[in-house]
Amino acid sequence: MTNTATDTAHLYWNTQWQKADATSPWATAEPWVLDHARSLPPNSRILDLGAGIGRHALAFAAMGHQVTALDAAEAAISAIDTAAQAQGLAVATNLAAMTDLPFADGQFDHVLSWNVIYHGDETIVRRCLSEIARVTKTGGTFMATMLSARRVSVERALAPGREISRNTWTFDGPGDKVHPHYFCSAADLIALMPEFEMLTLFDRVHEKPGSWHWHLLAEKL
């Protein structure tokens, strides 16, 4: 049966992170993410929110940045701690929900959240974005991906689905989409981020045909 609770996808991903290794597609850092990190001043304070097994957090640390990795899945935090120790890298880890970040206001120069924030309904998304705005310093940057509304029709063609609340869908079958996922338009996304100025916003597919994701880079006002 489809799960209609919100903010629960980390339960699925915890099992995936237990099985992930260096051959996993989640072990390879995204070029766009790395390019922006290289443009930041040395020793910048970076939060990798929803860090998974640490592909970006470890890369940021190797560049010499001060890195904090947060995830709600215990297996993710364990994987990052193990990898950081093996590679001799300093990465502070936090097991916490994305809607209640255990950090001070304006603590980070840059926040990354790759394929994370859309795991929940609009209330979860709003809370998370508000927390990100709170912990990002004025003039700091925020990079993220969000699910595009144009992807809903693709998902509905693959499996039965239902809209459980505004822009929030669940789908039957294997994978994490039995958990709520939020799909939005560009207008929705901009409206959700009043404390940021959008610098870059584009919609492209990921590894599978029809896997549309918004990619955004924004500056904290």
C-alpha cells in the first residue's frame, strides 16, 4: 500500500545506503556542483544537506573547505564517517531532519541539497527552505535540485499514482516514490524562496528519459 505520510523517504534510502559502495551512481560527484565549489573562497563553510554517502561532502573537504554533512539516514552518516577517516578528510556529520537544522543563523557560506528537498509535501518543502535560508549567510549561495512538474505525466505512465496534496504525489511500485514527492513549476519554486535571489534555473533530465529536475543556484538576500 502507498504510504501517505510525509517526510519518510529517508527510510527507503537508509536501506539503499547500507548497500552502496564506490561503484554506486551516488558515489560520483556532479560536475556543476564541483565547479561552483571551486569558485568559492578557500575554507568556505559548506553544508551538504541530504549528503547520502558523501560524494559531494568528501569532494568539498578535499578542496579545503569546512564541510558539514547532514542526513536523516543513519547508514549515510556511517558511510561518510568511514570514508572521511579512510581518506584523511575532515567532515563534520549530523544525523538530523532537513526541517530542523541544528545550526546557528547564517552559519554557512554555501548550502547544497542535491535530490533531497522534494521528499515530502509542500509543508515539508517550505520548512526545509526556510531552514536553509536561516542558516545561510547574507550573500551566501544555495544550490539544489527539485522535481519538475513536467515529470508527473512520466511517472503516471509508469505506475498508478495519486496527488495526496497540492503538487505532492505518491506512486505504486518499487523505489522511493511510494513516499510523498513534491513536483513544481518554475513559478512555484520561485514563490517558495522569497529569501533568495535566483541566479540560475534550468530544467533537465537526469540519468533516465523523462527524469526532469529543476537545477537552481540562488543567493541569500
